[in-house]
Amino acid sequence: MRYVMILLGEESKWFDPDLAPGLMEEVGTWWQKWFDAGKIVQGGAELGPSSGAKTIGAGQDGTPQVTDGPYVELKEVVGGFILLDVDDLDEAVAVASGWPGIAAIGDRVELRPEMIR
């Protein structure tokens, strides 16, 4: 089964120079472990800062309206996603539970099954 691991957290913590170097090493170790085990599918992405985002939605007259920033203004934003290929949801939870940002800076991870059509 394939799941998408959506990485959520406080963007300011991702770019904190006191946390980032050690955390990135932990992320690299986590990534290599699960990639070598065949649980991470090629693909996924680390997203750039939300300050560069544009959101397109329907304006009052129904035509597209472009606004700056992510679609909602929250402290927590999506930072990236990872594609998993696992046996079942329990294994996806086991892989995602080890994400280094959870313990280090309070990130959260959302898991969603990939839609197969």
C-alpha cells in the first residue's frame, strides 16, 4: 500500500540555525534507513518557505483570484511530503512515528492513503 506522509510544523523552527544542522543529520539518517528498507518511494519534496506561496481560489464573481501566501494563515504549515510503500497502515504509522522533527521541534505528520484509480 502507498501512503503520503505530509510534514507539518512551525516554519520558523525549520530555519532556526541552532536546530537545523543537527536535525538535518537526523532526517538524513531516518531517510536512509527507510529508503534502504524499500519503504520510501522515489519522489516527494521538501517545500520552500510559505512566504513564496500563491493561493488561487474563486473570487466573488467566480473568476480565479490570486492571493499571497498559503491558503490559510496558521502558525503550522506544510513543509513537504514523502511517499511510502508499506504493507499496511500500521507499518506506515511505525515509519512516520520516527520522523525526527516530531521529538526535536514538535512537527506533526499526517498520513493519507494514495488514491489508486
